[in-house]
Amino acid sequence: MSQLAQVQAINSEQNQQLNDEFIRNYIDLASERVGGETLGCSDDFFAEMENLLKSGRGIFIDDKYTERGKWMDGWESRRSYGRNFSTACDHEFDWCIIRLGISGFIKGFDIDTNFFRGNAPQTVSVEACFSEQQPDENLFSKEIQWQTVLKQVSVNPHSQNFFRISDEFSKQSFTHVRLNIFPDGGVARFRVYGEADVNWHNFVDGELIDLAAIKNGGKALLVSDMFFSDKNNLIMPERGKNMGDGWETKRRRDPGPDWSIVKLATAGTVRKVLIDTHHFKGNYPDSFMLEACVVDSADIDPDFSDKQFAQTVNWQPIIAQTKLYAHREHLFVSELVNDKDQAFTHVRLSIFPDGGISRMRVFGYPSKLLLSSSDE
């Protein structure tokens, strides 16, 4: 193997390791599915900046063109030579500012140049800031304190380019990021992996909160199988838009069950549960069961297997095994068998024997709010 091939193999392995780590442990804070939005860019002549935050990887349609040139599934600026960078940022490179759908602690990035082969940027950098201002023209001013969380670094064309940021920045909370590309070019997708930073003061006393919701800081931790769709679909906002927008396992050839373990946004009581089989008509589970446990996340090894997790914690029943129906929201209140005042940190949804669930909502009261109320 040549030296170049060895370097490429090492880079590919490192990329795969980061991809697995980011998907397993973090969420995409910038995804349009959780409310991320592009606020402005220096130029998007060939392909709109909004494409950066779409689901999946960019696609390519060989014979598709627009009035401005080749259609591309990503953000692509014009060639910069001869172009006057007289923009609000007054920088001699292209940039795009993004409001995170979930403000939080950034751990790393995936800057994906899929199908941008001869028109990818040469290098990129990422800046971030925390701003409570409403998105307007002030966000582009020099008054905003941008911090460079990823220094200028080379990227490969037609590739996922993963980068981990330093501990110095990963412990700060951010609301916006700015992707800079040098000097111009195209990026298919931009993923900002991290953890939610929830402001619990935004909730009022006595408010039932969906403790499993991804926007509130919930996270799908482990699953038995996610052959057809991603584990975090289960706790996404709104109802599923189609059968692919849920959690679906492949067909089992044994009694099952398949299961998903969700880390709640914070320790809290469980008072109401909603299981939605929206769009699952010929592949919904026959029945389900919900359990919960109390685990200090600091004690959980990131490489825990399902067996290790099961052996370490004491699962307690929340809802006994119960029949499900196709394409329907199922609401459970009186069926809950848990102590209504006991707080839990994780829930395990088991489906028998397999199939698809669109959404799971676990409504309760966060312990920290109950404690703060009692202190007053």
C-alpha cells in the first residue's frame, strides 16, 4: 500500500470513528427538524443556503439544471474571483450564519461536501456565539462576540469531514454558528453535534413537560435495532411526516422485543405517556411496554452495551404490556402503575415483537422545578 493510500485509510477510519461517536452520543443542534435556520450568507447564487440543514446527505441528479447553472443539493456560492466582498461582514471569503434549533454545548461538526467534487471549498472554519437577540441585522454586526471554535482547516471534496472541537469551547453554550468557506464553493450539509442547554426558567410551575423531547434535552441513548430509521426520530418535534420519520426496526424472527432506551432531559416524575403509530399501518407493533429507572449518567460508560445497561439498573414498570393499533395516537394516564412522585432519569420502550413507532412523549414534572418550588 502506498503512503498516500495509508493516509487515506487512516483518515477514513478516523472519520468513521467520529461519525459513530457523534451519532451515538450527541444530537444535531442545527437541523431544520429541531428548528435550526439559516439567517443569511455572503452568496448562494448556485444553491440555497437552506439546504445545509436538511435531513440526509445531499443527492445528485445528473441532468437537472436551473437558470443559474447545475442544480446542486447544498449551499453553493459563485466563483469569487472578480466578485466584490462588500458584505455586512466585509470578509474575503464566503460565510453562512445559522441559528441553532437547540442552543447548547457543541462537541463537533460534520461538514459534508457530498457530490461537490470540483467545486468544494479548499478550507473551512467555524465561529460561534451566544446571543439572546432576535434574529435581525444586528446579528451580523461586529458587536456580536464571535469565537473561532474550529480554526481554518482543509476539507476533502465529495466527503464527510468530521471535526471535534476543543474542551475550551465544548463547555460553553452557543445559540448561533457561522460557517466560513475559503475562498468559495459548495457544502452539501452542515451538522452541529452537541448537547442541549435547557433554560428551565422558561417553564412555569405546574407545567407538564415532555421530558423525552429532543428539544427539551432528551436523547435516544441505545436501541436494539434501527435498520430503517434513526433512533432519535422517536423524540422529534411534531407528528411524523411519513413512515420514514419514526423509529422502525427490521422484522424479527423471534418473539422479541425490540427496545429503545431514552435518557430524559432531566430527572422527573412520569404522569402521562403518548405512543403514536402515525403512518405505521402494516408494520406497527402488536404491543408495547414502558419501564423507567434511575441512573447517574456520570456512571454510564459510553460504550455500554444493552446487556451491561440492563444488568446495572433496576427497571421499574410504568405501563404494563399493552395492545397497540395502527396509525393512531395512544394516550395513557390511568394505565400508569408507577409511583407518581418518584423521579426517573431514563425510560425503556419495548415493542413486541418489532415494528415502527412514530413518536413517544413522556410527560412529567422535572425534579429540579419541584425542588425549587418547594424551596420557595
